[in-house]
Amino acid sequence: MTVKTEAPAEAPAAMTRPPNPAGAKKKSWTGLWFVLPFAAFYALFLVWPTFLGLYYSFTDKSLTGRPASWIGLDNWTEAFGDERAWSALWNTAEFTLYSTPPLVVLAIVLALLVNRARKLGWFLRMAFFAPFVVPVSVVTMIWIWIYQPDGGLLNHYLQLLGIQDAATPTIWLQGETTAMWSVVITTVWWTLGFNFLLYLAALQTIDPSVYEAASIDGASWWRQLAHLTLPLLKRTTGLVIVLQLIASLRIFDQMYLMTAGGPNRATEVAIHYIYIAGFEGYRIGYASALSYVLFVLILIVSIVQFRLFSRKED
Amino acid sequence: MTAVLDKPATAPSERRVVKRRFRRPTVGAVIVYVAAAALAVLWLLPLLWALSTSLKTETEASLGQDIHWIPQDWSLDGYRTLFERGDHLTWMINSTIVSTIVTVLTLLLCVLAAYGFSRFDFPGKNVIFGAIVAGLMVPGQALIIPLFDLVNDLQLAGTYWGLALPQVVAPVMVFILKRFFDAIPRDYEEAAKLDGAGHLRVLVSVIVPLSGPIMAAVAIFTFIGSWNNFLWPLLVATDPSMMTLPVGLGVVSGGYGLFYAQNMAAAILGALPLLVVFLIFQKQIVNGVAGVGLK
């Protein structure tokens, strides 16, 4: 499988714009047949639901199946005045704000370390990336067990180190201020490996001679990092931050499994509220309007990403 | 997510250029190695703790006991109870079926579409391609409500197809494959065409064999993504017998309550399949992620 890598991998450099032999590209219906199966799936499961959702947001459609009727902007005005929706959005933003910095900074630090500790490369890559392939419910099962207030691993060591008094153990997932942070820590542990690999790959494409020149000039390691490495990683950092924003806006799984939105809705996030409105409140119409608010937010971030990175390609 | 990827992810030739240079072990290097190894061990601790707990008796695993990383009283009871319950195996089979359907269909549809876009000009091409580009920016999670309704209307709720089909739409994969196909010189195909091969035949016998690594990457990532998908199966598979592994573990096993050895045995078995996949395909996975970031 890997033996054949060479041939196509080298090709792009030589032929960015492959020659167009006569006959290969003349307009015909043939190509459509190749594209059609995917296009059909795409239209059915992506394009259609996108418009269906928009339509539902103007109706009082219910999960109970009773006939829906057009109610104009009612769902939308309700959504914008819904304090629970705003608080869910705020919780989503809070999660994004807390989780993004460590997911970027720690990823750089680990990548820098691993890039220099080449002899342990395989083991280190495996250790940091392995959690990323573990299903979310396994991750949350393990961390709920670690976070147990009485006799959980985390409190045990905090008490051992004298940071925590055994008489007043921290109730991580049930505390209004600690719950969010607990999920953030779990998420960092779970997903850091992806960003780490992005940085590692970027680091490994930096030409070593750049550093040799700097070393000869007597630049210290810190100066090299600040003036060479980090600027060279700017593009990757942009990518990581945008991907992280999109992923964080979609946060649901960990919250649902670890805190179920609690305590006191302190960790109820946007998708969770959509889920509650639609599947527990049976209000498909209203949940659709809520979805569209989130949809537009993610769309804005995605467009920024798209513009940021399609421009740089040229 | 990856509008950025314009080159095949696998570029081992490039990687080899950045060969390790000989470095005498300095104090700095020792610090780097120690720090890196310590962090890696720290990173593995949660998984190791789960493994350790899963190998204890329920009594030893229960809260309030002293913390022992090495079980004092080794036991496979946690795993045995799990197999006696049987649902874990059901979920594993469900996950395998769903992820396999998703992977096979994704690969099939995306390879066909990518070839069509890469090699042909046809009426409506730009419109269709533009629509798929736009789809890169549509967040699937924001579509769950209408999608659920649609799957219900198609009478697919609670079936393998209902679980799998909505996950097949992956515009990103079409792009990745198209970029790769674009880079394959046409000469190969011309030779095959001179031998009288049709378009489909050219695709199967010329393009596909040249695209092994990229197709492997697409397949592996699709499989992992589908296996770990939580929200969609949570909505569609409400009957425990139809649940996938992440949903079953999250919804049902959460109710095992205080049986931590059994709980962690479920976690370890839940993590195992993809960890094995990861260890086997480490190179493809690492290169695949790397390809997202490299221009």
C-alpha cells in the first residue's frame, strides 16, 4: 500500500496544470454519470434538509406528527427573546474561549518537543494522538471515573499533594464553576492530538538550514522560536484556530454525556438546547429556527476560514 | 473542513529531506527527551488507569479503596460480566456494519464523482461543483432536525441504512480525491484508451491502482469518523439492539452505576478496535492529518 506512494506524490510538482490532450475534455454527458450518484446523495441528505429546516422554522411543525401550519416569524422572534437559548449560546462561547488557547498552545509545545525528541518520535506521536481515536463515550466514562469526588483519581492526587482538603473534595462535574472546566480538560486531553499532528507536520517541513544560519548568527533558542519558528507556523495556527472554532461551536457530545447540561444548565450548549427543544419538547419548528441561528454562526466562521485559506493557495 | 488540502497527503519523499541530523546529546536535549517522555506518560495515564481498574475485582475497584495502579487482586470479572450481558458485542457488530456501509459507499461515490470532475467537462458541471463547495461550509449538526424528519419519512429510522446513509455525504473527500486525480498525468490513461478501455475501465485499472495511499487515507478517516459519530446514532437508534458502540456505551452503560471494574472494561473494549486500527495504519493516519495543514 505504501510502496506506491512515490509516483503520484511527485507528480503534482511537475504538472500543476496537466496538459489537455484533445478529446479528454470535450463537453459530453459522460462525466455527469460519474458525478450523479454522489450528487443525488448530496441533494437528498444535505441540500434538501438545509431548505427543509429553513421552511420548518416558519411553521409550528411538531414531532408528534400533527399537521403543521405556517406561523411566519413567530419561532424566530421567540428564539431571539429566549433566555435559555442565549445562555446556551453563551455557554458554547465560554467553552470555546476556555478550550481554544490550551488546544493551540499545548499543541505547539508538544510538537516542538516531539520534533526535537526524534528518537522517541513513534512513541510520542502515539501517546498524544491515541486519545483522538477513542470514541467520545469511552472518553467520558474514563473521565467521569477520574473526576469522582470521593476516591476519584484526580482528587486523590490533589489531596496527596496537599492542594485539596480531604474533608471538602471538589465536586468537579456537579459544581457550577468547575463543570465547564472539567469538560474543557477532558476535551483538551481527547482532541489535542489532532492539532499536535498539524503542528508537527508543519515543523517537519521547515528547512533545517534556516536554523543553521540562525545558529551561526548566534541566535538563542528562544530568539529562534520567536523570530523563526512561530512566524513560520502562522498559517498552521490560523488553520488550527478556525478549525477549533468550528468544532467548539458544535460541542455537544461531551457535555451531554458528562454533565447532561447541568448543574443548573451551566453547561447546556447550543446543540444540546436544539436537541431538547426538538426531541424532548417535540417542537421541530422552533428547534429548526434555533438550528438556523447556530448554522449562520458556523457559516460565518467557515467563510472566514475558506477565504483565509483559499487565497493563500495561489 | 479541508478546503486547504491541495496535494496528496502522503509525501514521504518530502519528509525524508528533513532527515535527522546528528546531534551530540546536550543538556538541552536530555531535558527535551525527559519532558517529552514525562508528558507522554501523563497523557496515557487516563487510559492506563481505566485498564488497571478494569482488571480489578468490583470490590477493589469501588470508591473509597486505596489507589493501586497495579491491581492487588487481579480479575477478569469486569469483562466476563460484560460478555454475559451481551449488549456490548451487539453494539460492536452494529458499529462495524454501519461504519463499513458508510466507508464503502463514501469511497465508491466520492471516487466516481472525483473522477468525473477531474477528467470530464459536462453540462452543469460548474453549478454542481459550486454546490458541493458550498456544502463544505454546512455544519451537519445544525441539520439534525430536518434530517431526522427526512429519515423518518423515508421509513429508515432505527435501521442500519438510516444510521449510515446520511453520513455518506462527504464533500471533503470528493475534493481530496479530485486534487489527487488532477495530479495524475493523463499519459497513463491515453495508453489504456488506445487499448480500447472505456472510462470506467480506465478508472478502475489505471486511476484507482495509482491512488492506493490517498484512498486508504479517505477510507480510514471515514471509518473512524463514522465509528465515533455520536449525535446522529443517538437520535436514530433509540432501541438498544440497534445502537452503535458510542451510543450504547454512553446511554446504557452509563447506567451500570457503581460497577467501576465492569464500566472500565466496557471503556477499554470500546477503545480497543480503533486503537488497533490506529496502530496498524499509524503512518497513513498521521500523514492524512498532516495533509490537512500542509499546503
